[in-house]
Amino acid sequence: MAVNPNIVDESNLSESGLQTDVQSWGKIFWQRFKKNRLAIVGLIVIAILAVISVAAPWVAPYDRDKTDIYNRYAEPSQEHLLGTDDLGRDILSRLIWGGRVSLTVGLVAVSISITLGMLVGALSGFFGGIVDTLLMRFTDIVISFPYLVLMIVIASILKPSIYNTMIALGAVSWPGTARLVRGEILSLKQREFVEAAYSLGVKPARLIVRHLLPNAFAPVVVAATLGVAGAILAEAGLSFLGLGVPQPIPSWGNMLNAAMRWKVMSKMLWMWIPPGIMVFLAVISINLVGDGLRDSLDPRLKQ
């Protein structure tokens, strides 16, 4: 049976044409990414931190909550490589377990943020008109509040817990993603493949999910990567203030909470310097990976 060349198959619609060579794209992406040595270093550091955190039950030398009141504030030694805290708990063990909590909070919080941001941005950019006005004005209202103050208010209302910390972080950090996705959708709406989809009678929900969002995903990936770093910092800030992950669950943030006392700050450096270093390593490494992804995914930044 002859095929009418004027009929466009919806399954083949894409921004770049009727077909996309995924393998070739992946190869080009990796060639660009590996040229950024700092991004590779960041990726290696994050991978090491993630593996150690996942393997915490087997890697940590002691139980994370094991107390020894006769060995409080012990200095680093062969028995406790990073010393002990105010309850005699091993700092190294809690540091390893804290990585699992801090990284998980960062990933889940960014997942919530990206999901909300993509939903709001896609609906706003696609439908326009009154929908765009209402959603963007609500976004402006959220942005108008100081980020830290809004986060503290939400965390205070929900009460400190690991789950509420994730919700609080995700609930205040989506507006940037929403604006980014909205701009991409507004640009993509003018492309030929969208007009072709309209001519085939593709429903709006299918058009948004199958054609528009995948083509707007590259900048969202970069934003999500950088957002994880911001979420880890925000969790550390909330936990430092006593509004994040509660004790005895360890996180790098609530371990830094011990530094609020001058005696600890000045004389017991082993209690707060290790978690501070871990927060620094995680944040700087994720930012380096984010920069590498941006350079690799953005065709305008070809070297």
C-alpha cells in the first residue's frame, strides 16, 4: 500500500527533525563533558560520597547512636579517628550516616522542586492568557518572600523531621524552575514540530508531556544539579537552627549545630570541622558537575 508523503507520523516528531540518533548524541555529550576536568573531579567526588553513604551500615566503625558517657568529647585517636561528641558518639560514624541523610534530603527536595516547577512552567507557557497570568503572579509572590525566612516559617509550621525538611525545601525552591520551563515552552511553541502535532490533533496533555517537556529538559537537568547543592546547604542551615533533621538522626547540618557553643567552636574542632568539610566538598563538587552539564548540553557554548 502506498504511503502518502504528506502525512506526518506523530511518533517521529521532534525538534531536530523526524529522527534522533540517541547514541550519537550521548557520545557527543560525553566528549564535551570529559573535556571539563573540574567537572570530572566533581563527579568522582560525588560518586565516592554517594557510595560511602549508601554503604554506611558496613563502612561506619560504630553504631551511629552508640553512646559512651565515660568517653565524652574524646579527642581523635586510634579508637575514634575523628573523636567523639557530647554523648560519646563516634564522630566518623555519624559523619558517614549524616552523608546518607543530607544527600537524600537534597535529592528528594530537588525532585519535589523540579516536579512543581515543570508543572507550573509548562501549564503557564503552553496555555498562556489568564492561566499564565495567574500562575506567574503566584510565582512572583513566592519569589518576593526571602527564601530563608519562608523556609524557616514552613519548617516551623511542619515541625522538625527529615520528611518535613524535604517538603519545606522543595516547596520554596520551585519558582526558578517554573520560569525557566515557561521560557523554554514559549520558545518551543513556535517550532514546526508543534504545528505538525496540532495538525494531527494531538491533545494538549500529550503534546506537553511527549514533545515539549523532553525538548526543554536539558536546562532543567542543569538547574536540578545545581539545586541539589543548594538544598544540601539549606538543610544544613535549617538543621543548624534546630528546624531541620532532628537528633539523634545525624546530618551534616545538625552536627554543625554543636558549633553554636563557644567552647566547642574554640576547643573541640573535631566536632564541627569534619561535617563542615563534607558540606563544602558536596556542594562544590555538585556545582562543578552542574557547570560541566551546562557546557555540554548547551549548543551555544561549543568550544
